[in-house]
Amino acid sequence: MSSDSSPAAQEPAAQEPDLPAKSVPPGLLSLFVAFARMSLAGFGGVLVFARRAIVDQHRWMTAEEFNETFALCHFLPGPNIVNLSMVFGARLRGIAGGVAAFSGLLLPPTLIMTVLAALYVHFGELELLRRSLAGISCAAVGLLIAVVFRMMTPLLKKPDGVGLILMLAVFAAIGVLRLPLQAVLLVAIPLSVAVTYVLRRKVAA
């Protein structure tokens, strides 16, 4: 009995990191504070800190759920991270949750940027400031590359040849061939949906 029950007791614990730790959705204030912290820490891009807070720290989403939600936000008009705050907040707490996450994301940096813009008007011509901004740009690119690799981890754990081919095709069309983004999306979205639908039907059959 003990040898049979021990692995069974250990199995959920081994799977626990892949599941959200909290079954009760966060409150409106928690959403506001969490996204406010993301925005205040997000020098170089909020996406890096948003994924860390949502997936790793609070475990409000799994890595796969975050990727799927962010992919949806990519195909909506507007800044991706702003779309993510609205979709994520609304998913957990309805419209009020979306407004709370949206406000937490935009309110603190808006106040800070207003002050910095006033200072930049007076000191923007300083050479030291120009060089500092150039260095910050390099750090921002590094942060973005890091989070891209983190988001690709679930895809690499579950290899999907067709999905990787579509991803590389979109990258080549936009990044290499410089094709218009709207035209690429108009082709890539229905193609991805159709391929996924066909593959799932084959698996179900």
C-alpha cells in the first residue's frame, strides 16, 4: 500500500509548477497594484515583468495560457501590453478587472513621463543625457530578446513542426522581406486557424 500511494501523492506536486497556484481570482486592488508594479519596473519593456509577475510570481496563468493570451493581443489594434492588461483583467474580474489592470498599467508611468517630459524640455540637449538614452535602448533590446526566448520555452517543450514553420514564415515575411504587417496578418491568421483546425480533427479522429 505504501509503495503504491507514495508516487500517487508525489505526482500532483510534480505538476504543480505548471498550474496556477491560486484558484481564487485576485481582487481589483490586487490587479491594479500588480500592474502598477509591472509598469514601474518595466524600464525597457513591461512585457518582461508582466510575464514574470503573472506566470512566475503570482501564477495567475500558466506559461501556455500567457502565450495564447499575448498572441491574441498581438492581433488586436493598439499596444500589445495594453491589450494584455485589458484581456487579462477582464478574464479574471470582468470589465471592472480590465479597467483596474489597465489603470494600474498606465497611470503611474503617465505621471512619471509627464514630469520627465517637462525636464527633457530643459535638459534634452545635454550630451550626457543622449548617451545615457542610447545605453538604455541597448538594454531594452536585450530585455525583449530575453523574454522572447522565455516565451518560446513552452513551444520547444512540445515540439510542433507546423507551428514553428508558420512562426519562421511570418518572421521572414516581416523581418527579412519587409512585407506590410497588415498583409502578412491577413494571410497568417486564417492560415494558422485552418492548419490548427485540420490537425486537431486528425488527432480527434
